[in-house]
Amino acid sequence: MGERLGGRSALVTGAGRGIGKAVALALARVGANVLVCDLGVAMDGTGSDQGPADDTVSECRKLGVKAAAYYADVSDFKATEQMVKACVSNFGRIDILCNIAGILRPKMIFNMSEEDWDRVQAVHLKGTWNLCRHACVAMRQQRYGRIVNCTSEAYAGTVGHTNYAAAKGGIVSLTYAIAREMGRYGVTCNAFAPRARTRLSVGDDQDQGLQKRMEAGLISEERLQGMEETRREGADPEHFAPFVAYLASDAAADVNGCVFVASRATIGVWNHPTIMRKFTRDWEIEEPWNIAELEKRVPAELLVDYVNPAPAKD
């Protein structure tokens, strides 16, 4: 077990706490050297603290691998370039990139500030792109690399987190695109949506927020119960972090462009977006679409068994 990633070098963002820390340790347990990247911010992205990254470094070294800390903002393009260079200078190369860093600034869209939107996009989506962009230069040259991005089931739709959902959806699309661009160079790119119990997903604030949304009619009681079941399935990230180590290994060399869900109870793979139903016509001879025709055909031929997830309330 300890040699599966022996000689490989990994860069893990958000590695001071939670999922990032669990992933860093999972990689170290199977032999990877780890650059632990974490600015040590609060849940909303403010402040800084070098202690969490230093603690993870210490724990990685106890597992018999090399480890070093790097404290930088993943949303900073130049800083992330130096981050990748630090991995190469410390360990000789960068073989594995795990983009885990994230923050939360939850609000309903009608209450969300521009700053709340911009900062969440900057950390999650731009931060992931920044690291991928710089790492892909080195990985393309060495014709080897494993990229694992962290998304969320929120990308399929959520309430109270439009900034977060949009960023995570962007990460899914980014993952698909990088997989297609970099696969020919021996570089894979996959994503996983964790069901985890971390400071971002559990606590009184999160529980109260869900309850308030149900009381306001923004989510149904049935939907809330389903979300609670998913949260109960969530676990300390140590339970599923080995799955990320698997994606980073040679055993997953042909796994590319996939989006997974991972928890203590489930490993699953999402469908790639496909067109479920369609109607077509000869575009060379037909006139523009007619609204009266669409009013009949869309419900009858496309939206079969469709149910509005959030119908208007009186």
C-alpha cells in the first residue's frame, strides 16, 4: 500500500483542514510527497493562519514522506504559478494536483452582494483554473499528470448558494475540457463531489439555514429530509480520501473526464450531460420556429413527466 505513489509528488490546496487535509494524508500514506497549500482562512475567506498547513506537513512527514507548506491565495494567478514551482523545487516535479480549497458565503440571490459572488468564484473556479493552468505546463512537458478537482452536488442546483453552485458547475465543465485537452499528453483530469462532514457542511448555522428555507417555502419538507439523509451519509473525509488517491494512481490511468460522488457509503459517477429528448425538422426549408407550434410540442414531446422543482406560491 505504501508504495503505490512512491516517488510521486503532489500539490494539494486547502490541505490545512477538512477534505484537503484528508486527501494530503491519503496521498502520503501511499508514498507521495506533498506540498501542503493553505492560507488558513476562515469559512468566508477572511483572515489567515499558517498553523493548519504546518500541522498537516508534520503529520505527512510522520508517514515517512517529504512534505512542505506553502501559504498563498489560490485566486492569485502569479501566486499559484509560484506554488507549482515550489512543488517542483521541493520534490523535483509535480505529478498530482488536487484542487480542494474553498470558501462559503451563503445568501439568497436577492441578498447576495457582488463581493460575495466575486470572492466565491475567485477561490473556487478561478483558483482551480489557476492551478490547473500552471500545472499543465509542467505535466505536458513530462507527459504525465493526475488532476483531481473538487466539485459539489450543488452544481446540479441548490438554494441559498448561487455563487457556490455556479462555481462548482464551472469546475465540472472545466474538468471535462481539461480532460480532452490534456489526455493526449498522459494527463488525466477528474472531479469528485464529496459528501463530507467538515466546518463548511455541518454546524448550527447550516442546520438553521436549511430549516429557515423550508419554513419560507423555498424547499419542501421532503427535499429537506432528502438533504438530511445525504448529510447523514456524509462522513469525516478520511473515509473517502483514499478514492482521490486511487484517481491519482497509475491504476486510474485511463479514468479521464469523469465526475464522481464520494462518501463513506457511496462511490458513484455522474452522467455526462446528454440531450434526453428532441424534435427536429429540415432547417433548409422550414420557416423560423412558430410560438404556437412550440406551445404544443414542447410540453408534449420534450417535457414528458416534467415537474417544476420550485412552482410559484400564492
